[in-house]
Amino acid sequence: MSTQRRSSSFGTPQQEQLLKSAEALKSTLEKANLQLLRNVNDFHSWKLDPESDDTQELEGVRDPTIVSADVAAQISFLRKLKFQYLEQNAKDRYVKSIVSDIDDAPIVTAEDNKQLLASNAEKKERLKVAKSSLAEMQEDIRALAPLVENDYKKVKDTTAEASALAQKILDARLVLTRLRKTHPHPRLTIPLADQKLVDQVEEMQALNDELEAMNAQVQAVREQVKRGVLDLEALRAERAEVEKAVKMARVEEDDARLVPLYSWYTASTKLHRSMVDLQESKAVSENELRYTYGIDSLVEGEPPHRITITLIFAPDTGKLAAVQTEGLEELGVDVGDLIEAHIQVDDVQGVIAAILGRARSRHMLEESEVMTYA
């Protein structure tokens, strides 16, 4: 029962069978008494002189080429020694047969010679067959030795790889067991993860659609702000021309021409204030101006949000030195980059327009989100 539970927990029965087969293969290879390995060890441990401990004389002998040459030389020497032995033995027997007593001398008949010739012929035939078989065996050994070596290396490498993979599987199972103990049920399964992924993809698509809609609204607001800035620039130019005309005219206070001009200037100022929603402007000091603007809300009945912009100029050069804002924190608007960029180019009108544009765009986005969720 426990074996089935472990198999279902960590892998299929086929995987368990493959793991057991790999372990059995490794055990079989380790326990196998291969004659190939034993012959190699015997060859490297063999000594010409068993009583000698000098192993330097075997360094060159262990080379198969040198061993083959030595064996061929020894075979040739043994053949010569055999021939000499047979020759000396024949001479010895011949001499003994001559000098010995005729009654004691062995009688060699023609039949004995025939039997000896037949026995020698049979032995020669068997020796020839044995030599032929030995030569074939040697050729087979030379041809099969590299193949056997390659197969042995492959089996050894495969066994080592199977052992390493089995160890990795056991380690992975141990890590999985620890993870399961660390993270008990309920755990996130593959179907739940796939469903969560699908939900996240749908949510991201909806957010992308909302982002595109908001970007379109922001672009429309930017175009509106840009048109307002252009109108403001035109009004500022007209104001400069009017101020210049007033200075050149130098009229008296009771001059009738001043009343229409004053009325037009007042109307232009009110129009400018209504366009940019300028609620208050104040000169705090010689080098500091403070403007208070209102941002209308999309919700009816809600008062406009107030934003205060303080411009500080350098006393010696009259250039813009710093810009301070109030009321932008509630909207979550950061205009530090805009302020730094416009201070570097000394653009007073641009910094005010940029701050108001970003604040109004952010306020409109928040209001539209609130209305959407509502």
C-alpha cells in the first residue's frame, strides 16, 4: 500500500520500473567479474622475475607491439632448439644402437616406421588445425578487441549516467518532499494556475483598454490646454501693446478715452482669469509672485481644487530661480521634472502652463475613474 502511494506521489509505475532497472544495471556491472578486466590487471601485474621488485624492466614489455616481437623471437628460438634436440636425440639413439650388443639393440622393422610415420602425420595434421584455429582466434581478438572496448566504455558511461540520473531523481524527490512539508494544502495546482493566468490576461487586456481610453482623454486635454496657452499668449501680446499705448498716451485721469481702454483691459483680465481659472494673484515681495488656480471637478456641487504656485526670481538677474507648489500632493502629481526643465530655460509662462496641464489631466483621470467605478 505504501509503495503504491509513493509511486502515485512521486511518479508513474513505469518511471519507478525504469529507476529500478537502472539501479539493477549498476549493481550487475559492479558485481560482474569480467574476464577482460581481470586479464588486463594480470597482464600489468605480471613480472619476468617473481623475486625481483624492479618494475622498470616492465615499462617497455607491456607494449603489445614489443610483446608480439618478443613472442615471435622466442617461437623461432624454440623451433631451432626443438630441431637441435631431435637431431641430438636421433644421433644418440643411432650411436647406442651401433655400439650396443646386437641382442640388446631394439629391432626396428618397416612396420614400426610406417606406424611412426602415420602417427607423426596425424599429429602434424592436428597441429596444423590447432595453429589455424589459433591464428583465426588471434585475428578475431584483434578485430573484436576495439569493439569490445568501445562497448565496455559505452556500458560503463551509460551505467554512470543512469546512476547519476537516479541520484538526481532521489534528490529531486527529497526536495519535493521538503517543499510539500513547507507548503501544506491547499496548494496551487496546474489547472488553478492556468485559470489564474487566463484571468490575469483578461485583466491586463481590460487595463490596456482603459489605459488607451485615458491616453485619448489626456491627449484631448493636452490639445485643449495647448489652445488655451495660445489664446493666453495672444492676450498677453495684446496686453503688452495696450500697456505700451497707455504709456505713450500719458493721458489725464479725467480723459474720456481712458474709460473704454480701462474697461477693455478689465474685461480682458477677467477673460484671462476665467480661462485659466486664476483665483488669486499676489506679489509677496519684490522677487516673489504667488498665484492660486482652481481646478474644476467633474462632479456637480463639488468645489474646485485649489493649487498655489509660487515663483521666486533671482534679485540680481531677474531670472526664475525656484518654483514652489501647494495642493498637488492631494492629487498625487509630481512636477519636479517639469520645474527643473523650465528653470533651466527661464520659461515662466511654460512652467505654469505645464504644471496646470499635468494637474488638470491627473484630476480628470481620477474623476473619470471614480465615476466609472461608481
